[in-house]
Amino acid sequence: MHSSLIEISPKNWEILLEIYSSKRTEPNGYNLINNFIKWIEKNPELDIKCYSLDEDWKSDGTFIMIVNHGGIHKNVYFNTIADNLDRLVELLFSYTTDVKQYVLCGYGERLKPAVDAYIKQYDKEAMQTTGTAWYRAPKETVATFSIKPPAGITLRKLETADAETVNEIWPHRAEGSVEFVKQLIENEISVGACDDNGKLIAWCLRLPLGSLGLLQVVASHKRLGLGSLMVSYLSTKIAELGQEVLAPVVTENMPSRRMFEKLGFKKIDNVYWTFPVVASK
């Protein structure tokens, strides 16, 4: 027997937030819902839809959020507090039947069997998955971070005019991804480092998941500690909000992982992104 599909309107996202109040270190838990509540309050025109199966979501928290960030793919965020993933699998099947349209974002190891079932149902040749180590820094550790820039470097919040620069060297950029970068800059906290000419040379943004993301240092200024500075500064700002400091780092990116671990971050999960394979030209 199939459940009926319903939309959870933004006015009910606070109920969902309460259900996930104990899931503050999960990638698609409390932080994600809290951030999108704030995004919609700031700009009700944003294309963020939340769905579930019947009213049982009020007890098991099963949801899927489909977000159009302006790129060629829609981002899909999902979770459940239920141990049984059947309802989540049914929800994925209901809303994301065209795998070429969607990126399944930031799901933890616990939810991987649901995505495996989804991929098996559709075209596994058309999809690929990137794994990340999911790191957390407790507030006691963040309190020890140094956020003083070296001589000749100034720090500032990113502006939407910086989006092209950020997107240009982002390894995961895609057609239209600059719009996603703009939305992050407009709706989340961020930091950029500028040289004495005012040129942007390093930055770190915050993803909808609530984690650090898009950390980059331009090639001419690598090995100067600017990556650690960006992480330390933004982590401090997130901790000041009373929120968890989290970060996904591509599993194979050992230099970056070592940097996070040196700062005191500890790995607490594996987190994945599944996206359509782009045909090579």
C-alpha cells in the first residue's frame, strides 16, 4: 500500500526542526532545516520545497527537500529518524525519478542503503558518488583557534560580486553553479582573505548542511597557512552562533584531511554526494 505524498509547507518546518533537535551533528539534520528556515524567511521567493509521505513525518521525521539553486541540477536533501529506511526509499522513488536532474546531497553512512536502493532501481551507469570524511570540532577546540591574519592580509565577509572568483577554481563547479555560490554568500556566513592590493586570495563558505565548504586558497598563496586561517575563522563564527562546527573533506584529499586533523577536528561519519555522470565531449 502506497502512502500519500504531501508537501510540508515552510510554516511547518519548525516542527521538523524540533524532531531533529538531537541530530545537530548530522549533515541533513538540524542545521540544514534551521538554515533553510532562515533562507526562506529572508527570501520567500527561493525555490525550496519539502515533501514527505502522509502525516507520519511528524513522528519519524522522514522528509526530502528539493532545492533549485539556479544550476542545471536540483539539489536533494533528505533524512529520517526511523531505523527502517523503507519510507525514505519510497520518498526518493516518488520525487526524483529522472536521475539526470538531481544531485543527492550530503547524506550520511546511515542513509546510504536508501540511496543504494534508489540507484539500483534506476540507472547506476548514469550516476556517480563522491565520498567525504565528515569532521567535527567541539567548541572547546574551536576556542583555541587563532584567527589573527598575518601581516598584509585582511579578512572580510564575501560579497555576491566574489561569486565568479570563488566558482572559477571550485573543483566541483558545474554549469550554473555560480548561482549556488551566490546563494551561499547571500544567505550564510563566509570569510575571504585579501592581499595588500585588496585581491581575494583565499576563502571559506558555509554549506546549507551547516558545514564549512568551498575552502580554497589561490595557487600563488598556498602553503602560507591561509587554509587553516579560513577554517579557524569561520569555525569561530559558527561556534559563536551556538552551532556545531562540521566539515566534509573528500576522502582521498589527504593534505586537507591532515590540516583539519591538525586543527583538532575528529572524523565522525562518512558523507556522500551522488550526482549525474556528465558525458565527456
